[in-house]
Amino acid sequence: MDLGEINDEFAYPMKTIFQLSNYIGKKIVNIYEYKIKSVENGCIGTYFECDVGGFSILEENGCLSIVNGLYDGFKEEVFLYEIDKFNS
């Protein structure tokens, strides 16, 4: 369907993100938050573990970044906190 044919407030183009192309159709097995060690509500990103590896979605200065694998370039001390586990 062409974008001009959609008549609702949620119409926006969808594109494949190159960094995530290896994960299309793959199973997500765990989801983790990147948490700042000294801050109680210090989540600065999410790591999605798939059955073929994983990817990170990070927030820095109001912008989102996508990184293949785990990210280790934080300025603060950060740890991974498991927020969901998929058993099926």
C-alpha cells in the first residue's frame, strides 16, 4: 500500500534498518537493560539477545543508536539487567 493511500494519523514510512537485517525473522531469547550502576533508574539502553547473537539500542544525548552485539563504550559503569526471558 502506498503511503498516500493510508488515511490515518499513524501513517509513516517503514524501512529496514541495515544494522538489524541479520535479526529479521530470528527468535528473541532474552531482553536486558543497560543500567548505570550508581543510579536507581539509570536505564540507558536495551540489549536484545537473539538465537543468532544480539543487538543493542542505546540512548545518548537524546539520540538513539543501534549497535550489533553488546556495547562497551559507556563513560559510566554500566551493567546488564535481565528484564524478560522468552522460554518458548
